[in-house]
Amino acid sequence: MRDDEEVERRSLVDLREILGQSRKLGIGLLLIGGYAVAAYTRGYRFTKDIDLIADKAALGRLRGLLKRLGYSIRDTEFGIAGSKRYDHRFIDLHISVGKVYDISTGNSFPVESTLFKDAKRLEVKGFYSKGSSLKAPVIDIETLLVLKFIPVGRDKDAVDLISLILDTGEQVDLESIAEKVKMANLGSHLLERVRDFAKRLRMGELDKVWVGMTASRLSHVQNREISRFLGRLADLLRM
């Protein structure tokens, strides 16, 4: 656990530096991924990886900044990927440009200027190092939920979705999610994913995943809350 705590602390230090230097350089960045989930929720799982979206115009300046911070980086089809070694651990970093691509399904979600306009400036907390929080521009909750529903086969995404539904479900604009999904031509995929998520919830599979990652069980009340959320979202995606 001490290794996790220290690599998380280092990751948050790097995130603070990346965001701070980017502001000075006029680079627009938005936080997605596990740290974005932590910003919207009570933080139910450990993460150390940094996931961001950026403007295309910023790529050259971002490469130089990341190299100065000690990241080995490579260009990808949709942005930049990098890693930084800390003892026997690695901090992985992904910066998406133009679209957020999901390797597990081959689907993607477009990165448009409206995402930067709709972003929230929130406190990002560590799972272990609660005192290492920082303020960061975070993608809006509706888009974050879409991004978390797209992948398949990753327990951490299931835990993140449960976290977001339980802690922010009443604030979420479900019609906005349906509109975003339609514009990205992801309607059939998201509907399938929501239905599968609901099935896994009924079968008790998600409770096992939740226990394995958080060491706590989902209550009957929480199960009903998640089920209602999924039902309402599925109804809108079918329209």
C-alpha cells in the first residue's frame, strides 16, 4: 500500500505541474479518466494514471513539457502516450487530441470546443494522499459517463460508473447524455452497454467487482438506485 500511496503522490505532483505549466503556455487541457471520477465522487479506488484531452495546436509544446518532466513519450493516432518510471512502478499518461479512442471496442468520442466550455474546475483528490488535492479543469459529468460506458472488459470502469451514478446520479442530465451519444453515432453501442451493465447488476456480478476493488458491498438501496438510473438512460437511448 505504501508503494501505491507514494506513486499516487508523485502522479498528483506531476498532474499539478502539467496543468500549471500548460496554463502558462496557453494550452487548454481537460482531465478525464480515474482522476476525473475522483473529482466528482468520494473516490472509491486508487489510480495513478493521468488522462487528459487537449487542443491540436498544443501538441508541440506538450511534448517538450512532458519530456522535461521525465516522461518517455510517443505519438499515437489520436494524441500522445507516455510513461514515467518510479522505482518499480510506472505512471502512464494519455493525452487525446481530436477524439478519445477506446482500444477495447474501436469506438471513439469526438473532442470538440464545447467540452472545454462546459468543463468544471474541481478539486481532484488522491485515494491515499487526501492532503495532495489540487484544482483542475474536469470534463463535464455527462461526457465522463459516456466515456466510462464505452469500454468493455475493465473492472475499473465498472467501479467508476457505479461511483458516478451513486454520488452524482441526481445531478446528471440524462437527456444531454442521449444527445451526446447520438451526435457521436454511439447510440446502439451505448444502449447495448447500458443493458449489459443492468444485467450484470441483476446477476450480482457488479457487486463482486465492487467488493473486489472497494472491500464494501452494494446495499439493496444502492442497487435500486443504480437500476433506476440505468432504466431511465436506456429509455432515452432507445428514442
